[in-house]
Amino acid sequence: MNNSTPKHFSHCFELKTDQLPTRSSDRTNWRFQLPGIIFGLLLALLGAYELFDGFDHSQNGRDELSTLSGLAEYQPLITPTFFDIVFIIIGLGMVAASIASYIRYKKIIFDGKNVEVVYRPVFGDKTSFKENIKAYLGVRLRIELFQFGLINKNRYIIELYHKDPKKIIPLYISTSGKNIRRVWEKYAQFLNLPALLNTDSGLISRDVKNLRKSIKEMAELGYIVDEYQPYEVIPSSVVFVCKQDKIVLKARKIVWDAYNLLAWGAIVSIGSLLLLSGLKFDDISQVFSSQVIYALWTGGVLLIVISIFILFRKEKIVIKPHKIVNTHKYMLFSTKHDEMAKNDIEAIEITENPVSGRFYVAIHSGEKTIGFGSKLPIDDLRWIKKFLVHEIIK
């Protein structure tokens, strides 16, 4: 995350402006912490259970068999106790991290003229600062991509932007992009500050009165110029398909990143647990019923299959005469993820995801946002932006 994009904790936050003074707390919701706590406890309990020979009900029988056969007892290179302790440490670490994420918060108070922020860290004393609203440069809209399990989701953030990153404070945070530009406009108008947006060319300012204008209207007023040149070479990372009634843009290949590697690690871990449970079926069946074990196996296999489908998913932008459609192509089928009428599109920007440091094309209307090409090179994204603008205003 770069220096101008501070970390906010909440996934659902709003500083209300209908009554002053107003206050709200920016902290992680329990809904996002419970999976980590539950899974961490399960890991720790599993490690503790195995550490104290919870599954080992036939050790005496094995020892007797080994003695009768005259075979030397097998000594593994790494003792199973080591893995049990690792499971316990990882599980307790996940629980501790989840609880720590909930403890920290920022309390934001606004009286119409001044903003006061009280920050409580996980450890140490509370800190605070107070700043006049006139010291802020504008109201910034940005979109973060975050990992929710194996799924990438957007977090839409509207914040008061200050030249000191430590004084940037959230006004609105949501995982839904519905009406996000209208909310952005509302805060900018209420605070009488410019509307700001992060792009590949830096922080740009847009007059509040132009936020509701479409790209076509902005082009007619001379604010937007069609820079697309038909003779430009199509980027090598982009597949361009022109059909009779539509144009299709998609990434040529799947690009793996750290999140994908973590997902593959989770898939391998789940598969290993399923295999281990199969090898120790007789021992586990003494603790759980066969129906429960089969249900867990079925759930684990379904989770692995669904995860693989998601990992091999490709995004497509389909440009039709009067609308743009965002579809997800899986290995065996495709789904329509979202669509937007060309006349409703108010902006197309190349936006940075501060979490990964990558850029992507963001297509905005007043009600929603479509993101595309989050793993493509920046120059290829610029070509896609120019082409989309050309198709809208031509």
C-alpha cells in the first residue's frame, strides 16, 4: 500500500451528515473475523487432539504386531508432534490476529467545521488529532480489491483527502458499488470540496457539477477527446474479437499472483486433509459418525471443484451497440456479471489498487462500477481505455 492510501479497517462505514455533530467508528466487522476465529480454533483443537493421541486408539495393537513380526519400528524424519505443534500455533495465531483486528479502531467526530479522530491501536495508548475541514484538499473516491476467501471483491472508499496521509479519514466504505458516485457527489457538495480520483496519471480533480454528466456529454463540451487511433497495434495480452453485432475484449491468458498461490495452497491443504481422513477413516469413525464424515468429504470436494473453477475464470468485456457487458468465462460456461448502457457511463479511468499496486480499468456510471483487467500491464490498460472511450462517443 503506498503512502497516500492509508489503511481503513471497516468494510461497512458511513459518517452521516444529516445531523451535526456526527460520529462513527471505523473498525473491522465481526462478520469478517468469525471465519478466521472458527478455522483457527479448529486447527488448534485438531493439533491438540492429535498431540495427545486423540486419534491413536490402536497403538498397542500396532506395537504388538510390530513385535510379533520382528520388524523395527519406523522412525519418521520429522516427528508428528512437530506438525501438531505447528497446527496449534497457526490456529492460535489466526484467532489472535482476528481478535486484534477487532480491538483496533478509529473514532471519527465531525461538528461541521472540524474533524477529530481518536485512534486506538492493539497495543499502547490512544492517540488523537483535530483538523479544520478547510485543510483538506477534496473528497477522494477509490476502489480497493480485497481477498474474501478465494473470491476477489471490491471495497469502495470515499474519504477526506489530506496532504498528510495520516490525516486522511473515511467518510463512506462499502463492498457494494451501488450509487457510489452519487454518494461521492453528496459528500463533495455537503463539504464544498472538489471530487478527487486516483488514476494512472496521478490524482485528478473533477468539478462536482460535472459528476453527473456522461462521457458523451463531456465529449460534446470538450472535456474528453477521442485519442484512439485505428492503426495502433492491439496489445499482446489482449484478445480482440470483432463480430457482426459485438466486440469482445479479454485477457489472453491467466496471470497468477500471490493470492492465487495462497488459494492453491488452501486447495492442496484441503485435499491433503481429505486424503489423511480417508487413510485414518477407522480411527476418525470412532469419533464422528460415517454420515458426518461423508458430508465433510462431499463439502470438501465441492469446495475444491468450485475453487478451481474460480481460479481459472477469465473476465470479458463485450461491447454491443448500446451497452457494455462484463462477463465471467469459466471452464465450461459463461455468466453475465454486470452490464451498463453506454449513455449512462460517466467515466472510464485507470485506477490503482493500493493493496496489490496493480492498475485496472474502472468503468463508472452513477449507480455502479465495472472493473476489468486487474492483472494486465499498464500500457495495455491505456489502450483498452482509449478504445472503450472511442466506442462510446463515436
